[in-house]
Amino acid sequence: MEVKQNNLIKSLRIQPLVVVIRLENDFFNIPYKRDKLLLKIKKLSNYGVKNIEIGWDSNPEWIDLISEIKNNFHNINLGAASISSIQALESIIPLNLNYSMSPIFKKGLHLKAIKYNQLLIPGVSNIENFQEAINLEYKIIKIFPASKLGINFLNKLKEFQESDIFFIGAGGIKSGDLKQLLKNGYDALA
């Protein structure tokens, strides 16, 4: 898992933005939506976007979709968003994704991810979860929801950190806030 963390940190130091794409509820029922998504990813790739997360979906077709994206876009660092259950985690393990993110810290889920060498970046919203994530040797932490927790929470976490932690802000961030959040201590934003 350490290699995956280091690789993601390297990628995000070059481009500190993760584009999160959430699929609509009827996505798998309307065939043209798949083509539209692939075109959107192609455009993002052409614009130079390197890190894209696709929101996890329990639909069995989601796995095929992610495999197709992985096979067609080798220059995209592809991840899965919203991994918050054992079912979600178990579905992504065979995909061998570079990373995935969890909105909240669930120790059992993160222990299982570590066991299978699946980088599951923990979302933290309090100091206790942050300390637990550090104890599990996470070097990269997602602060969620960053729009509500803000810079003050980030600064509190930095006071407690024992080692160099890479912070990703996620949740409710508006495009107009990107520069200010990066300038004030976030290493990357989703």
C-alpha cells in the first residue's frame, strides 16, 4: 500500500486536482449515457486532467464500465469514490485500481483494504479518526467535508501530525475556492 500512496502523492503534487464523476441513477438503463461519460473522460484527459474518480455503484455493470475506462485511458490515474462498505471494497479489489476513497473512516473497512493492498484513502472529520488513520500508516488523508470543516480544521490536524501527511480536501468545494484552499494548506482537492 505504501507504493500506491507514494504514487498517488507524486501524481497529485504534479496536478493537485481529482475530478469526481458521479453516475446518475438511470445511468445503466440509458445506453447513450455510457458513450457520453467516455467522451467526457476523453475531453478531461485532453485538457490534461490526470486524476479521476468514478463514484461506486452497486450495479454489476459498474465493474465493466471501470474496466473499460481503465483499458481506454492509460494516462488517467483512475480511482473509485464513495467506498463505504465491505461490498463496495470487495467489488473493487479485482480491478486493481491505483486508489479509492472513503467518505468516512471505518477501521474494519480500512484494515481489510490494507490486507488486500487496496489504497482506500480515509475521509476524516474529527481528530480521533485522523489519529486512527495515522496509526494505520496512512500518509494521505481526505478531509471531508472540507467546505464545512475549512482551513481551521486542517490547521488543527497539522498540529497533531507526527509525520508528513498529504491532505486532500473534498466535499462541497466550489471552483472559486480552489486556489485559496491550496494556498492555505490543502495539498490537493477533489
